[in-house]
Amino acid sequence: MDDRTDPDDLHTILSEQRRDLMAAKTLDSDLDMAFKLQMQEAMSASLALNPSLASSSSSSSRNSPPPSPPHDAILDLAATLMLEDVERFAQEWEDHERTVSEMMKTKEDLNRRIHDQKFAADLCDVPDDYWAKHGDYYERPYSADESSSSSSTKAAAVETENLRLYCKGLVSEERVRDMKVVVAGAGVAICDPRDNLIFEARKNLEAVADGVVLSNEAAELEAIIEGLNKALTLDLKSVTFYCDDYMLYQYVTNRVRPGNSKVATLVNQVALLQRKFEYCSPSLVTRTDIKFALKVAREAIVSQITWRADSSNGKSLKETCVICFEETDVAEMFSIDGCLHRYCCSCMKQHVEVKFLNGMGAECPHEGCKNEVNIDSCAKFLAPKLVEAISQRIKESSIPVTDKVYCPNPRCSALMSKKEVLEYTKTTFVRAEQTGARRCMKCHYYFCINCKVPWHFNMTCYDYKRSHPYPHREDQLLNSLATKKLWRQCVKCNHMVELAEGCYHITCRCGYEFCYTCGAEWKNKKATCSCRIWDERNIIREQPRQAQPIIREQPRQAQPIIREQPRQAQPIIREQPRQVRRRQ
């Protein structure tokens, strides 16, 4: 059908066809009824003239086969099908009109956003003195009537802009209740030349076709095709589409031919769509640069793995956490920035806390994913004090030791970098770099970075130290404790070092090397002093004696006392004198 057909004429034609079909159906029904009446009259007249035929006709009617379907039923079926086709075509045409109307609204909104962002960029370039005089009268209203009636205005808004088209396709294995499913989604984001988001769309992709799982390259190409089709629908003439896959970039630039037939077919579709633009060129970027499209693609994935379930608050969307396998409300799921993997807040809370207690940074729990968890976004499930402590720990580890500075205000003690606090102070203090004055970025307290005290106005650091020769009470306590414990202070970062064991060659955490005995610097791994390098007491430790088990003497068992029986008096037998025989 010609696209130039007037919608009113099309509705008129459809209405006339519907009336003609209904009239034809009614006429056919009337003719069939008239025919039946005539046949009944003829049969009645014939039977009245020949009564003998009545009995024979009745017996033959009992033995005759059932009548065939009447011709009018076939006509009714045909008319019904034709009416259904007309109704279906009318519904499709109404859907088409609604789609065109929505696209016109989208293009109008796109024009308005481009106009507003151009105007905002121009406002940023207006000089301050001009803005002070004419700022109240500076305006550039957007006229929807003019943009719809004037083709030149529309061309200036959309067709002359080289817009950025970000596309991302994802294939992911997710869990829905007790089943593992493979789902795929595509995300499209259109941005202006300043990378401001002006349009986004998503599409659910068929992840499994004929038992074959959709590859990541095919999903990426389908996302590009969807993005180019959206750009053509919006009448964009010049676009640059971005992808984050190197091999995909090689495919669409015809530098490498794909080995897979399906991927090759999709690459050809991309090439055909590119020819429909006045300018269309691919570009390779990092994954962080397509964050808008990645977010929309992940939303397409999530929309396929959620389901409605009854709860105490009525119907709610549920999702399965792949760590604990629990069915969780979508509002209680946490999405990690960068990769957008989703887990329930309870599992993420345990994960982040355990990593923090072990002194490690929290990464995405997904296998093989190295994206770090943004602690500021963890305020959804972590206590505010814990979030602040983790953020402080991360900041301490990110700032070099020699670049750290703390606010001397005891109620603040904020950690800052020397570079960032200097740049912050320069906006409010003249000659901050020469004088040593700094302004805390948290409490806005001025202090001296050299003396580590509140800022001494109208006084140099030398004069201040002369007028305050003695340190503060807290510093005195620290120095006395260091003297007592034989600690040594690094002259580069002022960090206190205690020798627990080993030699006297100390390497501070800032990298400065010195002698623990006198504090002299080590150069090229060699001492510049004559102190001893080590002491035997700090090198060789006495092995602690092993505790011998204490063997307690077992108490002796009490032996029964056996009293000695008194001996009975034996009769004394006196020995008789031997008789001496005489020799005969």
C-alpha cells in the first residue's frame, strides 16, 4: 500500500469493506432462507397431490445418508474470515499510526533536548561581565510549532548533528528460582557530541535458538543493528556508533572476516544499514565509555529474570540472588557499578564487611569479574559510620605517604592530599604556596602545613617557632614516649618507627632509608655513619623453653598395719657335753 494514502481515506475504505461484507452476508442469508421456504412449499404441494409418496419418502429418509454440509455454512465461514482479516488489518494500521505518533513525539523531544543542551553550552561560554549586564534577558525559547512546520529548523537540530550511538549486547546465565537460564538483551543509547544522554532503548534478544546459545559477538552485532534502526527511525543523518569489543570492531571495519556464518550475516546487515546514512562510522572505546548502553542492556536482562509474586504489600517483582539462591524483592537487589551484576543486599553486606576486616578492597563476587565495588553506593545496606570508615581506609591507601596531610583541628582531622588541598586553598588564599597556608576541605579551617598548627596570620613560620619554642602537650607526650621506647622518627615523613627485630638499617614506608641508631641517611644501600649495623640481641632470639609437664607424686595408698604377734617363749635346750672317747 502506498505510504502517501490519507489515513481518513483508508478508514473510509475499511468501513465500506466491512459494510459490504456484512451486507453480502445478510443477502446470502436472506436468499438461503427464501430458497428453503420455496423448497418446503414445493415438497408440501407434491405430497398433497401424491399421498403414496409420503410413506415411501419417509422410509427413504430413514435409510438415506446424513445430508452434506450446506453451502451457506461455507459462505458464512468465508465471510467471517474476511471480516477477521479486515479487523486485523484495521488494528495493525491503528498500531502503525500509534507507533508513528510516538516516534514523532520522540523526534520532537530529541530536537528539544539538543536545543536545550546547545543553549546550556552557549551559556557556559558567556563572559561574566556580559552575563552580569544581560543575563536576565538572555533567552532562546524552543518553538515546537516552528520545528514541526519548518524543515530547516529540524535539519539544524537533528540532521546536521553528528550524534554518538552507543550499543551493547549481553548474554548472561542467570538463576530464576531453581533453574539456570540463559538470557540476552541489547541496550542502545544516543548522546550528543558532548556525551549527554538524549535517548535510550532496550530490546530482549533470543538467547537460545534451535538449541544453540547466542554468542557474545552475535549479541553485540544485534545491538548495533537495533541501534542503527533506531537512528534511522529518528531521521538521524550522521552518527558514530561505538563498541567495546576489539574483534567486533575489526569485523565492522572489514579488517577481519568472521569465521562464523551467523556473525558474517549480521556484519553484512550492519554494512547495509551504514549505507542508509550520510555519515556512519564505527569507533572502538573502553567499556566504561558505554556505561549508558551497558545499563540499559542489563535492564533488559533483569526484565527477563523477574516475576510477579504475592507479598504482604500486594504484587511485587521477585528476583533470585545467585549467592544465597533466595527469592528477593527487586528493590532489595544491589547492582554493582561497571559490570551491573546483581546480588541481594544481605549477601553484599557480608561480602564487603569481610573484605574490609581483612584489609582488602571489595570486588564483584561474580567469577572472573574484577570490577571494584563503589563504597559510596553501599550506603543502601551498610551503616553510615562503616561507610565513612571504609572510604577513609580507601583514601589513605590511595594517597602516597609523602603526600598525606591531616587537618590539625582536633574536631576534624580530615585526611587530604597536599596537591588537592593546595589547589583548594588557591581559590580563597593569595600566595598560599609561598606562605604555607592551607584550608581544610572538610571544616574549612586554615592551618600551616609546615608547622602543623592553626594558621599564624601576619607571622612567618620562623617567627612562630621562635615565639612557640615548646611543642604542644600532645606532641610532648609523644616525644617523651618515643624517647622512652627508643623510637626513631623519619625525617622525610615524620612517621615514628619502632625496631622490633633485625638490623639497624631502616626502610620507612615512604621509601626513605636511614640508620636507626643515629638517624643518618643510607645512600645506595650503604650507611653514611659509623654506627653498628646490627646487634646480636636483635638478631638472635633465645628459644623459649618448652614447658615441662608437672608430674605430681601420687599419694600412697594406706597399707594395713600388721601388728607383730608376740613370740611364744621357747624352752631352752642346753647342749649336752660331748663325751671324749679314749683310744684303746
